[in-house]
Amino acid sequence: MPVLEKLKQALSGHRESPAFRVPGQIHDSSRVLVLVDADLAALQFHAPLLAAMRRRWPGASIDFLVPEAFAPLVIPSGLARQVLVYGEKQLSGWKPAYRSLQRSLAQTGYDVAMIVANEPCPALENLALGSGAAMRLGPSHDGAWPAINLELRAGDGTRYHGDRMLQLAPFLGLEDQPFRTAWPLPRDKVRQVAQLVHFNKPRPDEWLVGIDPGPDRSGRAVSPQNLLFIAGQLKTQVSCRILPLCVPGQEDRRARLESELTSPVPPAFNRDTLLDTLLLVAQCDLFLAGNTDLLHLAVARRVPTVGLFGSHVEPAWEPTGARAAMLRIARGEKVDIATLMDTVGEVTRDAGPGDAAPDGGADDPDLAPGSGPLPAPGA
């Protein structure tokens, strides 16, 4: 056994990997551990597989380990039996809190571990290895083995990342399942927010236009001036209300954009948590963003979406579908309004106001809500 593999196994507390077979490793009495990186897009990309697993094996115990900010989204989804939350500082292999978490997961006795990430995540990979799970699924990279023993290769870099995970369906025994792309939202909350939006824009022909001012995955963002220009031009073309939306951690950018808008955002539009934000995204008649996490969640819900991408964004990040289109914006240049409106017309052609896709797991009676959040051991 190579020295590096011995060292990794020693640090993880894992000595020997049991055999597994695919398909067939997951069944109705399996214990599955889903370890989620702080990458919301990756969580969305795994949503179809996770919902299909819950539907196919309702008796399986699926536990999630998630960043604290993701808990409000995962808990009411109906995907998890138990949700453990961790803090960023806890994922350090040299800290007692990490070792405590590692021991706790190992004692539970999992059959399958799934690392939900787009990039290598050694801390979560080592937790998966130490969990005792025979099958450990995760992103492919040079140092993946032995922590990951079922990996999805990168491919040619052209297929949309949001669709790639479905290639694993036959290996998990899910090829006969319906795949619903949208992240599951609680139906009662969806109805409440739909009513809230209706009361705050009672004109049926008025659009709710969401704009995410957050940076893309490289840290670049469309300038506030350009976003304000786009918002102003949209308002001259269609009757609409502009609603800045963002993921946790980007509130300063959202507030900066919001302060420059001519129409205030209704105070009733609560955006305190990730769930609050996604519920509003689902009600948008149009969503505009760079290559942000919210863009990919909006596309998955079939909200008419226009991506504002720089030339540096790889093709694999461009969503596909009739209600999604991407505009490439050269740095320092304003968006051509004629091109923008043509693109908006393309994505909204078959959609009416409030016509977000009904394919979310919240509409699936087979997905029963799981338990509340628990702090990860050692937190």
C-alpha cells in the first residue's frame, strides 16, 4: 500500500474499505451520508439524484452534513432524516472538533457516503472515508482515491454541470426514476410567498424581476452601474418591479444595488435565509444574474433566466433549456438593450407571470420533511 494512502487512512481512522457493487449498493434499509460543501450550485446539481433516491427507497436513512447557512433549505426539503450542521472552522483535520465529528460519523455505520461538491474537498472526503461507508461517491481529481471510490470524470468540459450528475443514475439503480430538477420547497411556504408577492404587485401584467448582484465563481461581478442600467432599461420596456436577491454573505452587494433603485423593495419580502430567498426566486417572472449559485437554482425551477456571463466563463457553466439563455458581456461595456430584450423574449415566450415550474420536490407527496438541525459533534 502506498505511503500516501496509508497516511490518509490513518488520519481518517479508516483501515480497510469493504467491497460494494453497483447498482445494488443502495436499498430500502441503507444508511446514506450526504456531505455538502459550501457550494450551493453543487447541492442543486445533486438534487435530482437525491430526490430520486428518497422516492425509490423511502425506508433508507439519509443524513445530511451541511454548512449552517444551508440548513434552512435542506431541513424542510423532505430529503433528509437528520441534518447536522457544521461551521467553516470545524472542518480542520487538526482540530478536536473535526476529530469528534469524524468519530461520531464512524460510529453511526453508513453504507454509502456522497460528497456534494464541484471541486476537491479533502476535509469532507476524509470524513466520508472514516464513516465506514463501502461506496463513497464524489468529484474526480488526482488525489480522490482512496477517500472516493466512485467518481464522475470531468468529461470534455462542454456538458452543463447541472446535467452531468444524471450520468450516475444507472450505477445507483435510478435509471427508471423521474428526475425533477428543482430543489424541493415546502408547499405551504410556496403558497404563502405566492400570496405575498400577489399582494405587493397586484397588477397581473407586472413582472417581478429578480437580479443577483453577486460575483461569479471566479470572483468577478457585473458592475452595479451596469445592473442599474439594465434595470432602468427593462422598466422602460415592460411593467416590472425589481427585486435584488443574493445568497448569504452577499448582503452588502444587494443593499448597494437596492439603495440605487427608484422603487423600494416591499418590507414584506423577507430575505433573511436561503429558503426565504429561493422562495422569492421561484416567484420571479424573470431572473438576471452572472454565473452565481442562484442562477442555477432559478434555471432548475424553470424560472425564465438570463445569465450575464463574462468571456472567461467556461461553456460547462452555461445552463440549457427553453427558459434559460446566456449573454456574454465584455468587461467595461454596457449591455445592448435590443439584444437583452430579444433574449428576454426568448426565455419568457412560453411563460406567464408567476409561472415557475411545478416540478419541485415540495410538490412530491413521497418526500416527507425530515428532522430539525443538529450541531455536528464537537461544534
